[in-house]
Amino acid sequence: MKSYWVTWTDAEGRKRVSVVSYNKSSAEDRKEQLEGEGCTDVEIVETKPSERPDVGA
């Protein structure tokens, strides 16, 4: 099973990561939503179900 997290940079320049993991389709929907809100560097990161991506914060 694959899990996907969404990472982005908010309007104040802070790196963010979603608090939940998504399936691929839902992650793509969330990415579109964030881009529509003006967020930058929006990425979908594939991980194992028990892992979270490191955003370097």
C-alpha cells in the first residue's frame, strides 16, 4: 500500500506538511487546492504508511 503526503511553502515562507496521508487521487486534489490558495513548492511525496516526510523544519 502506498501513502502520499503533501508538502508546500505557505504565504509566510514556512515549509508545511499535511497532517494526514492521502491516496494518490486525494493527494493530487489537495495539491490543486493548495496551489489555488497561492501556496508554492507544492509536492506530493510517496512514503510508507508509517512514515512522514521531512520538510527540514
